[in-house]
Amino acid sequence: MEQKRISSGSVLDKLPPLSTKYPWFIAQNLKAKQVDDYIDHQIFYTLHNPQFHYRCQIPELLGRQIRACFHGWMILSNHPMWFLWNPLTSKLIHLPPLRNTPEDIYECCLSSPPDDPSSMFLLTTGKRPTITFCRLDCKRKKLRWTEMSYTKQLRSITHEDKDSFLGNMTCCDGKVYALHSSLDIVIEVEIVVKVKEVVIRLRPFLELPCFSVTKFSFTKGSFDMIDLLKGSCRDLFYVSITLEVDTCKILDVYLFKLDMTRKRWEEMEDLKEAVFFLHLAGDHPIYYSPEIAAELGGYVHILDEMGKVLYSYDVKNRTLSLSLTSSLVQSNDVSSWALLECRYCSFKLSYTSFHKIDFLVTTVNGYTKPPEMRLKGDQADFKQEKMDKKEEMVVKVAAEDDDKLNSTLVKSDLFNIPFHMLGKIMEHSVGVEYMKFRATCKSCHLAAPPIQWSNKALLTRLQTYSLLSPWLMVLNIQRGTITFTDPMFGDKYYIRIPKELIGYSQIYCSKYGWLLMHKEFVHMVFFNPFTSDIKELPRAQVLKSCCFSAPPTSPGCMVLGFTSSGQCHIHFVGQEAIWRSLGITIDVDQYSFPFPTLHDQDLYALCNEGGLDVFRKHGEVNYSWEHGIAKPPTSSCGSSTQYLLAKCDKHLLLVMMGKFGESVEVFKFNDFGRKWEKIDCLGKHTIYICDAACVCVEAKTPQMENNIYFSQLHPNNGKIVFYSLETRRFHTSNDKKIEQSLGDLFGTAQHSNPHTWIEPSWS
């Protein structure tokens, strides 16, 4: 679809009228060589309305990359030249050429506005332990660069003999802070400006917060973390991003704010009207806007290295969604992507005076403020009732607001029958019906008390009548709750996380209604959320992947896992409390073995590139490893293919899907021919996929047959998304009716909290 412009062929030669309620970005094509590629243009666009944009030709930006924004000044560069530009006053400061230095990837920082006599512009690089700075005193006749080594100072702090580096410099409350390259510590960069010299001292300020990585992918093995520091006025933030090493897929985001008074990091549970923006490319900083339109706030937006995919992390709901950037921006091979943070920082405005910036922009540029663009709010969602001290299962559906729901609870003319009769009726209601009946009116609410999960009689009745389809289970560590979502109807159930599970925030796998969980990779437990039973396992070595053969209540249950060093270990749950080594060592660079699956007493597992290996059982504890019994089938999924292994009755199934769900294929293993055969129908079966489970079971309703359910949520209705092998598209269901249709998983939201599919089990 053709992008809209202000007017046909119009190009602005100055900053366009940008509303402060929306985050705007600049896209340039510094690598283009043809005039048709708009090398001399900039495109201003907003994330939430990509069809609306401005095409500009601002002289100060031509051929220059936007590197950062400090105190209302944009930092521009075109090696070896550096510039400071104020977009509100159009003032441009030319710094001297940075000669006799390689074209390194520099990180920059402006200590204070240029009109401050002590203002310093600083550069660091990860290749040399030096700070290169330029004093910006306007009284100086000539600006010049100075390079200072900080090796001795940093070694005195860290007590290390090897060189380390400073990076990610930022400003907060008049001070400059940086991150240490190898230690989890914040360094204060103290700058003392004298008449004839500048003294820079490094001081240890504070350690970074400690936290447990609660979600990571087993599909590719190792993961990495990116640490970022961001200052804004008097606030200092720390952002940590977990991503898969091989695919650079973002797995989780952690956000902390520093309490300056107590010098303590506090994890943020809601950004409200604020947003963060960052680019994973090495030479781009992190941007922060403390106040935009309320319906657009609360996110950490992350652009991938190629500038094609945008990850949006919802801090409050802890979900991660993906979207493609504007087609216009992609066609221009974006080399710079920046939020106009300058609107908020200029003139040191307080948070309460941001609305004045619209007036300033209008005055400087002579434009009338454009009409506000209002976007539709989120759809109704589920809200959790206040729970009592005991564990209970509750659900509350809020269509619009709590007032309307409360009005239905106060009075209803539908049930003018004796109270004891209502109680009898409720005794024959279970599951979703029980919860909906309970929310009908005040009388039903009183006649149907919350289900106590410790009440064996009630659970027996629930087990007898409920739909035993796998549920999507999400652990909210911050709130201390577990949420179960019905994939068919979308209803939600809540229970409290048992105190005994505090710290066990990671899930290895889910089978037979039990979770195999771990803390710090060595402390492991079995947990049945339906009965609250917990069974501890003996301390193990660091296991990267794990599976078990039967419910832990079964005498034949055994646990098999692979360590980070490539060894295979086994534990028999009902026997002595030890782990045994199978004497098999694998190459961890090639084999991370996600989703190991037990089939006919043998252990099948996929190597990193989709090949099938088998560990055959000989006797009680002896196994032999047979590598490459089947190569991965040819697929149309592309290079970033995901492989998932599942057991379906007497067969092994392989699910192959593209990185963003653009292609989904299912194959069945032929034991005799030792090859994979593509299938187009699952029959009466359903597959459930997430990071910790790939389960294939017989469908409980005809509407669920031949579908693959994912843990992603639809962007419009918030319901669980499934892929139909019949339609070859993604859908959601509404009371047994199929609705919505997507060609891939772009726009859907993925849970960042630990989650898995689990089959209800009360034994």
C-alpha cells in the first residue's frame, strides 16, 4: 500500500510538527548510492500509525548518522566529524575532526548542555581502555580532542590484571555513569573541569541488580544478555535483555529503576505512560520518553540488528510481541533509528511541563500543531479477584469495568428461587460453567463458594466433569500467582504459588499433569499444580535439558537430562537419591538436545540442526548413543527453522516452523525407512507447543482436531492462537466458533513469564 505524505511530492526542509503524545523516529539511508534511493531525505514516522509520515530534507542531518540525544542536543557523526545539533533552536556545533583514530564503534555522552562552562563531550570504545573527550567551553578559542587512559584507575577498582572497558555512558542528575565491560558494576565518571586542565576520576558506584532468568529457550541452547544503562533527569534505569545466541531472538526483558536515596535497584512492574526504545545494532543507544499518550505507554520497544523486526515488551503484562517495521523504512535500509528525545530534555523541563514542548516546536518551525491521532484502547481483559489466604481457583471476566459486573452481583430477577436450591444446582456445575454461574448474580455468588484446591471431594467432582484438554499455565513470579487459560473458551483460573516453590522460576518440561522445575539448574522439583503436591529431587549437575518417563508417583518414573558439558545423566525417582552418569559425552556446540522424548524405552532427541539421535536402552541403566538415524526433512521454513519433537500414540512427530510462524509443517517418523514423511492431517489429535513443551494428545472436542495450539495471544482479542492444518492459517476460537485469521505470528504477544502447556491431572 502506498505511503501517505503531507501532500503529493512535498518535502520539508525543517523539523516537522511532531506531537509529543506519540513516539517519532527518523529513518535515513546513508548507504544508498542512487538518487532514487532518497539518500538526501529523512523520513519521520510513528510506530503506531506507519502510514502517516513526513519526508524531510533537513540540511543538518544530510549524510550524518544520529548517535544519541543528551540535554536536548542530538549527537551526529560522519567519521571523522562529530556534531551537536539542537533541533529546537537549529544551532549546530562543529567539533574538530577526530583524526589519527580508527573508525571504531564509539559510544558517546554529553555531560551537560554545551552552554555549561564545564560541559564535556566524551567518547569510549570497546577496543581501547581510553576516554576521548572534547571540552565545549564557548570561551575557548579552539576546540580540541584529548585521549586519556583509564587502565590504572579501573584495575584499582576491579583488582584485575587484564584490560577492561567502560561503555554505555549516560547522564543522571548532573553526573555521568558507565557500565563495566566484564563486571556487574556501575562506575561513576567524575569530571572536574579546571582552568587549564580536566581531571577524570573513576569511582565504583553500585552493583547491578541480581535476578534469575525466568524464561529461556531450549530450542537452540545458549543465550546471551545485553545490559544497558539509561539516565533521565534524576532517574537512573537498568535494562537487561535476554536473547538466543544463534538466532538473536529476544526471549525476555528485565527493567529496574534506582532508588537514589537508598541506593537500591527496584524492579519495575509498570511503566505507565513511559516508553523505552533501543536498537540492537552496536552503535545505537537507548532512548527514553517519560510521557506519551496513555494508551501507547508501558512498553520497551527493541529493534533487531537488521532494523526489520520490532519487539515490543509490555512491562505490566510481561508479554512480548513482534511486528514488522514500515515497508517504506525497510526499502530504505535504515542505518539510523532514533526517538526525538530532545523534545523532553530541552531547557531541563520537569515532567509536569512536557505539554509546553508542543508550543515550542510550533514557535520555532512555524507550523500548526497537527490534530491528535487517537488510537483504539485495548480490548477487555481478565481481572483477578482478591484471593483469600488459602489456595483457590477463581475467575472473573470484566467485559468493560468492575462497576457493571458488580451491578449484576447486587441484584438479578433471573433467580427467584430458594437459596438451598441454588446450592443444589451449583453442586452439579463444574469448571467454566461453575465460574460463570457464580458470577451471574449475588445469590449465585453466595451459593457457590470459591473452589478450594485442597478440597479433595470438590476436585474429584471437577476431575469427573471437566474438559481434560491441556491448559496454558503461566507463572507470575512478581505477583505470586499461577494462571491457567482454557485454549478453547479463553476463561482463566488463578491459584497461589506455594511457598515451597519460591525460587523455582524455571520449567524444564511438562507431562502427565506434572511440571519438572529447577532453580539455578541444580535444584529440581516435581510440582502438580492441581493437587499442590511437590516432590524434591536430589541435587544434580547443571542440566540444559530434561525429560521424565512417567508421573513421579509411578514406581517406574525416571528422569533423563543433559548437562552443560555434554554428559547424559539419569535418576530413578522411586529408588536411591542419586544421579547416574550414562557414560555418554556429546559435543555441546552441536547438540543441545531440546525436547528429549521417551518412546518405547528409548530416548529420542533432536540435535541443533534438526537431525534425529536416539539413546537406546540396554538393561536397567545402560544406554548406547546412535547419532544421525534420520536427517531433517527438506522444508520451506528457511534458515531460521525451529524443530520440535513430540510423541503421538506410537509415532514420533516433528514440527518444523519458521522463526515468525510464516511456515508450519508436520512430519511423522518412519521407523523402517528411518526417514520423515510429511503429513497434512493430525486426524483427531491436537498438538500444543511452547518453549517448555510439545504435546500431542487426542482432541477433546471436534473443533480442536487437526490444530496446533501455541502460547501466543492474538493482538486484538487477547485469545490463544492456534494453527489449522486445514486452512493453513492462524486463528482464535470463541465458544467453539473459529474467528480471526493471521498468516503468521507477527503482532501476536508471547508470555515472558515462565509458561507451559499442562494436562490436568489429580494423581
